[in-house]
Amino acid sequence: MTRLSLLFLTAQETPAPEDVKAGWVAFAVFLLMGAAVVLLGFSLSKHLKRARHNLGEPDPAEKPADEG
């Protein structure tokens, strides 16, 4: 089958609007996934700072002592 005919087949098999509703479980999963992304971002930032420190490179966020 061609892609176009597959598109028509899938378009005809959609559920009725009254059969589909958003649930609280899906919303909770969405929020948990967002929290996981934020926590992983903080963890990545911390590990990158630690790796930079172990290589002896200065942290760009820290001000040098002579600049006040």
C-alpha cells in the first residue's frame, strides 16, 4: 500500500469524541516527566561543573579573586 492509502485508512478508524477523554493519570505522568527533566538538567549541570573542576579549568560562573 502507498502512504496515502494508509493515511486514509487511519483517518477512518478514529474513535468518537465521547469515547476519548483526558484523565488525571495522564496529567500526573506528564507532570512527573517534566519534573524528571528538570532534575536531570540540574544533575547534568552539577556533573559538568565537577568535571570542569577535575580537569583544572576555571568555572565561568565564579568571579576571579582579583576582580573584587
